[in-house]
Amino acid sequence: MIQHAILTAIGTDRPGLVDEVSHFIFEAGGNIEDSRMVNLRGQFAIMLLVGATAQTIKKLSGLMPLLIQKTQLHVEMRSADLPRPARVARPYHLSATAMDQAGLVHRIANLLKGMDINIEDLQTSLGNAPITGAPLFGMEVTLSVPAELPVSRLRQTLGELCDQLNVDWALTAM
């Protein structure tokens, strides 16, 4: 029976890290089922959902010191097969852009939490505005909106906050 574990790793970026980590998992008999990897200003962060037999998961855990030694990454692994409560939700995508200011992610995440909306995926970036070159913040979020929550209420509440923060936003059903 296939079990799952989450492997996280972070450390100084260099060519070959993805090869080394994926080789480690493959050689032990594991399979990368889902992943997110990103270079954040010279620090490379890896999150992997690994599928394997219980024996292979145990083997991977035991071999973790070898991976750490080889890659010089901070690595952790934990079980991902915890039961999740049943929840009826609808998927939505939120896109937001604004002049950069501290607290944007927190303020939006706090609003979503207050409406019992789960963030399934969140990616942010900081770039330059086309004409002025000022810091421009961008956010892309996948949401699970509870079925009982009227989307009109979400749009109104989100619109009020985004007006306060001067954020351009769009909410679309997926």
C-alpha cells in the first residue's frame, strides 16, 4: 500500500540540487507525486510529496543524514497520510497586484481565515512597475471556498479590503 510523506529542504542554491534530491528519492524506491521548488534570492526551497511503501518511507528517513551530508541542505520529512475532515468547497483563483507594502499577504490571509476559506496554493512575486520602476507586488492564490459561503459576500468583503489597501484584484471560479 502506498503511503505519503512530505520532504522539505532548504539551503544555498547551486546547480544540481534538484538532481541530487530526486536521485536520492528514486534510488530508495520513492516517487515524487507533487512538488514545489523555488530559488528565493539565493536560497533554494524544496517541498515534495513522496509516495512509497511504508518500508521505503522508513528507508528514506534512515538515509536522511546521507542526503543532508551530500547536499548541505536542511532537510525534514514527515508523514502526510493524516485524515482530513470532509469539507464541501468550491475552487476559486484570486489574483492581486499592488504597490508593495508590508502586510499585504497577512491582511488578505486574515480576511480569508475569518471567512473559513482555505488557501490551497499561494505564490507571490515582487517586480517593478512598468513606467515608474516602483516595487510592484503580485499574488496568485488558489482558494477552497466553503459551499455555504455566498461568493457575493466574499467579493464584497474582499473588495472592501482591497480598496483600503489600493489592491487591484480578480476572483474567478476554477
